[in-house]
Amino acid sequence: MKIIKEGQLPDKQIFRGTCSHCKTQFECERWEGQYENHQRDGDFLRVDCPLCSKSAIAYPARGGSLIGQDQRSGSWIDR
Ligand SMILES: [Zn+2]
């Protein structure tokens, strides 16, 4: 079979967030956290901060992964 246009596996969806405790900015895939979908607030991911291990929230990233790219060219979602 031939793929005409490649989609995205839900588990591979990229999320980005900033830890409210230590201000670490991080990027992760959906499977790494607990996915939640709220009617009012949209979808987000509940994850453990990679630095301080406290609970943090990540939001869907637009424009794909920044891993391996110059992070200054990407915009972090700051909510
Ligand atoms: Zn943290």
C-alpha cells in the first residue's frame, strides 16, 4: 500500500510545556503523560517534570517537534 499523505499517530503527537515549579521547558510525546480532553480548555497532557518530577501541564505543539532544531526559531506555548 502507498501512503498519499502521512498522518500522525495519536501517541506521537508532540506536547510542550513549562514546569510551574522550576520553569523547565520540555517537549514530550503523548504517550509519556496522561492525556486529558476538556471541553472548555481543550486537550492537554499531565506529565511529571523531567527535572523536579512535579506535576506539569503540556499543550499540543504546533509545527512539529523542536527536538534537534534551533529552539529560538520555535515558539513555546506560554500559558
Ligand atoms: Zn520542574
